[in-house]
Amino acid sequence: NQIQEENTVVFAGTLTVKKGIFNLIKAWKKVVEVIPSARLFIFGKGDAKTIVALNKLLSTIPENSIKLKGFIDKVNLPKIYASAACAIFPSFLESFSMAPMEAMAVGCPVIFTKLTSGPELISNGVDGLLVDPSNIQEISDAILMMLTNRQKAIEMGQNGFEKIKRDFDINLIADRHIMYYKSIITQKSQTKVEK
């Protein structure tokens, strides 16, 4: 189920207020006013009450510009991210989120939250964009930038890919942990000798 399209934006996550899905949809209305061919694919699940509220909000958006795709297995997400113009995660509450990292790992340009762990992962304008999830205009401006300035978006996607490869590769992290533990063992054995 390929969604390859120049103006395709992807959101993947739990469909809750704290993940910023409602403000994303409100911002999307502004995006399609400028780019009527833009499409937002939403992957995730939510409770019945949230789905009803989302569907009510979706009724205010041009038909077919947003597709609720439901739950998707994490194994299939990299292909979806790789084929999208960008991925967006406008969360209000986030630990160190895996979703933006997974998108960055395949070179997908990413829009993430300015709150919580966002600035730890992304250098705004370098390897992605950071937005205030409560600022609908800021969310729509970031999406429009990603869709209209493709050269800059692709550059940020490549920079994000390089950052993940450089800073979050499991082999490098494992090596750093091994070196750290070896230094503690060496330090401890030297301390014993000195006594």
C-alpha cells in the first residue's frame, strides 16, 4: 500500500490530545488552502470517544485530504516514512520519542515538538523542524515549508539520517557502554591496588 506522493505528510502515533493530533488536523486546513493536492495519512489507534471527536473535526476539512489509516505494525512504518514528503509529531507530552527517530533513520524530513525531548533530538532548521504544538499557524507553516521547499526539506532529512547514524546507532552505543564499564572496572582495580 504505497502512499508515495510529493505532497504526502505522515503522522504515526496514538490518537490522543497529548500527541497533538487535533491541532495537526486544524493546521491541516490551512495547508490544503495553499496546497489542495496535499494529503495527510494518519496511522494509529485511539479510543472510541477520540475517534468520534476526530471524525467530527475531519468533517470541516476538504474531503480526501486526510486519511485515517488505523493501526499499523511498526515493521511497516519505515517504508511509509521513506515514501513521505515529511513526517510530523506535534506532541504536547513525550518521553524520548522513537517515532521521529524511526522517520529520521530512513531520511524522512521530520517536524517534531519544541516541548519535552524535541530539542534534544532535533536542531531546528538543521536536521528537522520544531513546532509549538499549541500554535496551529506554526504547525501549518512548518508543513508548508517542508512541502514547498523540497531542497531544504531533503537536506534536513539527510542531516537527520546522518544524526541518527552518528549518535544513535546501536553498535556505537554498545561500544560506548562497554568502554564506560571497562573504565569503571579499571578505575576500581587501580583503587584496590593503591590500598
